[in-house]
Amino acid sequence: MEKLINFLNNSITPYHAVENIEKELLSKGFKRLFEGDTWELKEKGSYYLIKDQTSIIAFKVGNPNRFNISATHTDSPCFKIKPNGIISGLFQVLNTEMYGGAILASWFDRPLSIAGRVIVKENDKYVSKIVSVDKDLLVIPNTCPHLNPEINNGFKYNLQSDLLPLFSVEKRFESVYQYLDKDADIVSSDLYVYNRAKATLVGASDEFILAPRIDNLECTAASLYAFLEANNENAINVLACFNNEEIGSSTKQGAASNLLADTLKRVMYALGKTEEDYLKALNDSVIVSADNAHSVHPNHPELSDPTNKVFMNEGVVIKRNANERYTTDAVSEAVIINACKKAGVPYQYYTNRSNQRGGGTLGAISSGKVSITSCDIGLAQLAMHSSTETAGAKDYEYMEKALKAFYESNFYRTSDHEFEIK
């Protein structure tokens, strides 16, 4: 639990999440690779690749006959600061737009701040720097019911007028850059508003964790530490953490790009394998998309499926959908059940109600680029996409153990209708 809490608290943007993942990899002796270099890989070597400072793929070189892959994402719904990001009127407020599908009401009246990256010109070079303001800097003030009688009667918030963070009463800043560093030559940026709340345990027996960015940093942390702890000489184990899942993944660093497929191919080629060897390896490969699921809500249990309800603290969630919004099928379900049983952790099933449309996942997106056996799993949580979310305190350990067991297993197709898991 301590590992998760620290990861949640320190990964305030995808830039910080990838930076924290990189620190863990370096501490275990991983070597960084760069897209513009020729890759030279050693037997039993450990390597990683970073894309745009917000996506990271790490792998351990084992037998190149198969890939065991877990896929997660580093981003969460929030607000991004626009260029010319200060509006000066009676006050100074920040001009923002929503990133992803946030629950708007959850962002009001709480301490917020700024983090992301800036491009700074230093001499003749442009340098990308990760920044964060470690201060309760901003607040998005709500309107009181005295002035807005409809505030509790289905009032619809306007993103351009109701959700702008209060920055200053003094009109002394011409830009956010001036506030960040008035002496630096900041050329451009990707800056976000983040929730300053720290992860904490709640409940009569501390059975819940309450924190920002549980979706999907909880599964990202579990995948990371499972990947680091697992040993498997009979496969190439891969950790893939993508940015931009919350906005559809269709970016150069998203799961809908060629990033994963190109990385897997380059690994094979650097090991002296052919395109034919790569395609054969895909036949015995599995990708596990780890992204959280909706717990039964204590106040609205009717919103859950009648027979496939999931609960916090009751284990790994296997997600199914007839229209392949979740990629789990009978074969991949058997793979993850084997891992859960091997790890001695409980599992449960999630489906949407038949009159609800579910969200997309990394599994479905990645499968469109890399044709391998795929399943979708997660952990039960409440208030997904809220600025502060709730999950079960026991479930993180369940997920880490299940993913470690997955990484240490090997999938063999013996025919078109038979397979083994060893």
C-alpha cells in the first residue's frame, strides 16, 4: 500500500508518472533506449523506451518465442491551460479547457496547482523540463445557492465560464510563464491543473483508499512492481504505459499508434530475429489491459448489471463485453483466471448493463495494431473520473500478485483449438 500511495502522490501528471517509473527501472539496472539509435540488446538484458516524456515501454529479454505484455495508461481527466492562459478582469483567472471526461462538480472548492512541462531556450538549444508548483495555488470557486438558486437543481456547468481557476487578485502577471520563472526563456508548454489532495485511507477499518488519479495509476503501479518482481526466461516480458487513453489514444504516444508494434518488432530484429519470427511469437503472446472498473455504488446499486456486480476489496475484475469494447474472450479469460489462481487471489466479473455503453480500453485499441490474445482486467472503484476517487485498500495487492503470476506464466497454442499455460 505504501508503494501505491507514494506513486499516486508523486505522479501528478503523465510526465511525473513516467519520470517515477523511470526511476524505479533505473534502480533495477534497466538501460534506456532511444528511437533514433540502433538497438543492441543483450541476452537477459533489461531496457526501456520513453515516448514524448509521457509514455514508456520497458522489457526484459527472455526467450523471444512470446511476449507477455501488460498495458496501462498514465493520464487522468483534468484541465489543461490554454496558450495566453491568463484572463484579467476583476481578478486574474486561468483560461483552461477540459482534458478527458472529468466529473466537473468534483473540481470545485479544493486546493489546486499547476504542473506539466515547459520548453525552455537555453543558448542555442531547446530543453524540455518537467515542472510542478508545490503550492496550494488555485481554486475553482462555486457559486452559492443564494446567487444561483439552480445550483442544486440540475444546473449545467459551462466550461468556459464556470470552471476557470482563480489565480490572483493582483493583475501583475502577464503570463503563467512569468509566474513559473520570470528569468527563463520559456517558449512553449503543456501545463495542467492538478488536484493537490494526498492519498489517504478512509472507512471504519481503513478499508478504502481515497486519492486523485486512481484511474489509472493504481493499475499502472501494480503493473510496474509486478513487472519488476517477475522472472521468466521463457518470454519477453513487457510493461507498456501509454498516455492519452482518456482522449482516445490517437496520438503518437497513445495505444492507437504504432508505438507498441514498432517496439516489439525492433526488439525482435535487434535479437537477430526475422519478421516471420515476430509473427510466430505473436501467436503465443498475451496482452493484459489493466484499467479500473466500476464498483457497485452504495447509493445506486441499480446502475450495475444484475448478475455481474463487482465490489471493492473482492479481487481482480475480469471485464467482458459482447461488442468487444473489452477484449476478454474465453481464451484470454482462462489465462487471467490461471494467473489469479496461481497467485491465490480472488477474481470477479464486470459487464455493463445491457442498456449502457461502456468506455473503450487499451486492450481494444492495442489489438487493432498488434494482433495477439488480449484481455481486459481492472480493480473496482467508485467515482471514476472524479478529481478524487475511491478504491478498495486490499485490491492493489491482489492486482500486483495476479500480474506477477501472469508475467511468470507462458502461453502455448498447441493447435487452433487447444492451448497450454505453464
